[in-house]
Amino acid sequence: MAEIKLTPKNLPVRIPLEAENISCDSFAGKSLEEIKGLPVYRGNKEEKLGTYFDISGSTAENASDLKIVINGDVKNVKYIGSEMTAGELLIKGSAGFHTADKLNGGKVVVEGDVGDFSATDMKKGEFIIKGSAGHYLGSSYRGEWSGMMGGKIIVEGNVGKETGAWLKGKSAIIEINGNADIFLGVHQHRGVIIVRGDVGPRAGAEMAGGTIVALGKVEEILPSFKYLEEVPEVEISEGNKIKGPFLKFQGDLAQRPASKQKGAIYALKAKNQHLLK
């Protein structure tokens, strides 16, 4: 696999850089000089990628044969990996807003944190965050009724508000090893969200389908969820089960018609007996 290395230099401080061209799809089939000349935007001013990054390595004709490595923090750079369909992208530091925006394939790994709205409208691929994520991870764009449709997101740290908002892909999975803030899975219709840490209030609000699995303490269950039963385990996908026992809640019954709401929150019994009081 060919590898192209980007080293940040003189990145803007006050105005974020918009760099959706940092993706394997944009780099594929281009020489290093052509890649250096790709447009990026600082506010309303168009500039060249090479102005802000030292670029070296070897190129490839196809995105699937290419790996991009960014050596350093790019937390003031937005849209890295936007709409990527193949290849690999490794960020050895933290990244800004909209990282892996509309990801449609390939693999993106961030060794630090990511900003708000990362993996918005994600469709395929794998997104691994070894730090924490900001608000609206794997969510929909404001005003849209469809968020993450497929792929997998893994977060080693914590996540902010409204993670997985409008999650609609049947095969979409978000795994969070830390804690989740308020409104986890709001408007969720399909897919699975797993939280190994604690879950903030109002999880699953207006949930119509899908699954939330909480292995830590759940701060509250909305009154529009109905306790159903205790279950020994939860099946995430065929042959992939998480052992409990869990308390199963169905909802959000405030959605209409309530009889068709099939969302489920599974809260680990050992840490969530307070939810039954």
C-alpha cells in the first residue's frame, strides 16, 4: 500500500481550515505536486494544501491502495476524510469538526480527540477514535431526518451530546468505551449503540427502533419507556452477544403510534437497580 505523509505547518489559529480534499479519493491518481496544489479554504479564501502541510511519500492510482498519515495535531482543520470511499487515513493527533464527514468506505483512525459533528451522515467504513469525541458524533445534519446509515464507529474515550442522533442504518454500530452525554440515540430508528461507561439523561428520547446497550450507570430512563423484563444477554449481531443480565426497557412510547415503537434500552442490572424504583 502506497503511503503519503502530511506534516502540518503554520496552520491557522483563529479561522479553521476546511480541507475535505484530505482523503484517499482526492489523492488517488495524482502526483505529489498535484496533491500539494489541491484547494483548501480559510474562511472564504481558497488556498493550496501545500501551504499548510509538508507532503511526501508515494502515490497510487486507486484510493483502495493508498494510506494517508497526518503527523501531528490538526484540531483546527475541518472535514478531513470527507466522503472517503476507500483506503486508510491515520491522524497522529487530534482532529477538528466534521472529521470523516459522510464517510462512505475505508478506514479512518484518529489517535487523539475529534471535534463536533464527526462522522455526520456516515454510510460505510470504519472510524476509530482513540481519544474522545465532541457533540453529534454519527448524527444527522441539522434539519435532516436521517443520520448514520452504516459502518462502525469505535470511541475509546467519552462522547458529547446527541451521539447517534437519527441513527437509521440497520447494520450501523457505535461503540463507546467511555461515558455518553445527554440525548444519546435521540430519534434512533435502527442500529446499535453500546456504552461501556455511564449514560447521561434522556437517552433514547423519541426513539422508534434500534438498540442501546448500557454497561455502566444510566442516569435516568424517560417515563415514556416501559420496563419489560430481565434478559440474560443481548445479541448485537449474529453470533455476537453481550452477557448481562440486563433490564430491558421499550420505547419511546411517546412516539405515535406507541404500539409500533420497537426501540430498546438494555441497562446492566448490576449497576441500574435504581431504574426500577
